[in-house]
Amino acid sequence: MTQEVNPKETTRAYAYEMWMKAQMPMVTLIKTLDVTRLRRINRKRGLKFNMLMCWCIGRAATQVKEFYMLPVGDKLIRYDTIAVNTIVANSQGEVSSCDIPFSEDLACFNKDYLRLTRQVAETCENHDLTDSMVIGTSALAQYDIDGAVGMYSGIFNNPFMIWGAYRRRWFKTTLTVSFQFHHTQMDGAHAARFLGKLQDAINSF
């Protein structure tokens, strides 16, 4: 469910006035995460690393209230639920977009992830959830990159994460992620807190 809210009646009133009409309202933070636990679970339980990352992103986001509001057009919209988007290689050799509803239940999220990404890959049709606040992701898992900055289209204001290949060093595996967000939605401190909670979600396995 979505609801338009009066920005002046929210904690984002000042940010709305300052950043809604800015030519470049997006901010990007880059952080290196310790994903050793995810890699172990990926190997021992056969769960996809990308699915595990998406679940941790969703779990961390649900703990930061700013994720539930998003500027859409010139309006500020409040959402009841969160979803995580992943880019899928489809049967035509191109890519399609797939929104996966977040569930605290990892087994449920994994089931939806596998079902929806398979459906999108086979049909080459995007799966969009318009009633959820969607966090975009793009995993360049075959490439060793140090960071990435997303594009601002002026149409989509959703938060977005990008990462490349993880790096193995002795008994530790790290992954550098970039997190882009609209300044109206949250401030740098909120984004940094989210990244900290993302590390906590990874560690909690």
C-alpha cells in the first residue's frame, strides 16, 4: 500500500525543500563489507550468494525508517513494504529487471527469489512491484571493481546498490559495495547507519 504524504509533516521537510529540485540530488557512499559468512553459507547450503546479499539488504533497510518514504515525481510517498530488485540475464541474451518482495523468513525470500528470477529469465518480461519501496541492485560478479557510481535518470529516485566480485584473503572474504540514494529520502548519516546494519545482517547468519 502507498500513501502520498505532506512533506512538511515529516522529518524530511527540510530535505524536500533543499533537494527535490536539485539537478543532481543523488549521493553515493562506498563501503567494504566482510562477507565471509555469506560465502560459507553459499558453499555449504547451496544458497545463491546474490540472493543472500539481497536478503541482507532488505533486512537492513527495514530497520531504517527513511527507507519507507521515497520522492516520486514531485510527491513524497510512504510505503508499507520493501522489495529488493535484481538484474537477471534473460533467455534472449539481454537483461531484465526483477523485484522481489522482502520477507524476514529467509526460506520464503529464497523461494520467491528463485521463482521470480526464473520467470523473468524465461519470459524476458520485467517483474515490477509498484506498491513497495524498491531497492535496486546490480551485481557485476564477474568483474573486480573498486567502486561504482549509479546514473541519475530523473525518473527513478530509488536507492541503488552496485557490487562486483568478492575478494578472498586467507580466511576472510570482502565485498566493496556502492550505495546511491536520493538526498530527499535520507541523509548521509541514515545511509551510513543502513550500511552498518547491512554488515550486522551479514554477521547474524
